[in-house]
Amino acid sequence: MVSPLGWLDGLTATGIVVSNVIFGFLSIGKGKKVGAKLLTVGGLVSIFFGCFWLGPCIDFFLVYFTQTNITPIFLYSILSYMWMAPAVICSMYLGAELLAPRKKTLILVIYTIIGIILEYFILFQNAESFIPPSDYTPGEDVIDVSFNRGHLSFFIIVFLLVSVAIFLVMGSLIKAKKSMGEIRKKFIYITIAFTIFLIVGIADSLFPIGPLIGVFRIMMMSFALWLYLGLKT
């Protein structure tokens, strides 16, 4: 039997995965149809960001149908965090095209190298990178893992989140202030999208927020919509 917090955790995680994947594929489809490359990339960003919550989503269904959690437990962190590198690389491509097209190649090379290093830690040093949960009821609660804040993977994650904050939130906001009309509105939408991701991602990944998890994750369900509105033309 799934616990009340398990229901909240699992249903909101499922909502994020489903909403972002659906909107992501819609964006990719429309982007290819009208030849809008940025909208296609934005669709990939939505899908990758949504898949950050694949771990609790799958664990919820396992608990509901089998009364067991993901085993071995390191699969949970792989399912959740293996998407970080492709998500940030696609986001930086998006940001480079919008804000610094002349430096796009350099930006992509730097973040691709960092992403590969992070993927190595997630796949091959998982036990050192994450701390398994200790305060959950097996077969009732949806599990969670926390970062080992002394491991290099944690500092890479922080660096990537700060990069998103500077490049895509602050950068888009500066562009919005310098623009007018429809262009200004679109940069504001992009700013809102990535601000939501940062708030929810930091709160959900780094802090034990309990029942407030529902409030934050409902916010995240709107991420793909804001990004779509910012890139649709």
C-alpha cells in the first residue's frame, strides 16, 4: 500500500514526466514542420528536464503494483540524473543561439566535456556520488537519494545549475529588458521557464521539503509550456 506522501511524490513526478515529454514531442514535431531549429531543441530540453523525475515515477508504479522499490537502489539515481548532461548541453546550445551565437562552438565543447565527466560519475561512481535514503518504509514510500556533497559530481551539478541561472535566466532577462514587443515577451517566457526549473530542481534535489514537494512539482509541470511559448516562432 502506497503511503500518502508516496502518492504525492509519485503522482507529481509522473505529472512532470508526462507533461514535459508530451510538450517536448509536440515542440519537436512543430519545429520540424515549420523548420524552427530552436523549437526542436527546446522540445529536447523539455523531454530531458522532465526525465529528471523518471526515478520517482518508476519507483511509484513499482510500489503501487508490486509493493517493492527499485532494486538495486543505484538504478534510481541513474534513471533520474543521467539526463542532466544532455539537458544542460541542449540548454546551452539554446542559450548560445539566442545570446552568444559567435561563441556557440566553444560553449558546447566546454559543457559537453563537463557533461561526459558527470555521466561517468553517475554511471561508474554512483555509490560514491549519492547517499541512499535511510528514513523510508520499503514497499510504501517512494525512495529518494541525496547527493554526496563531498564528491566532485555534486560540485559539477552545482556548476551546471549556476550556469543555467547565469546564462539562461539572467541572460534572457537582460535580453528582455533590451527588447520590445513580441521579442521581449518571448525572452520573458524563457526566463520564467528556466527560473521554474532552477527553483524546483534545487528544492527537490538538495533539500528535504516533505509535503511541499507537491507545490514545487506542480510548478515544474508548466516548464515545457513556458519554453514552448518562448520559442514557438
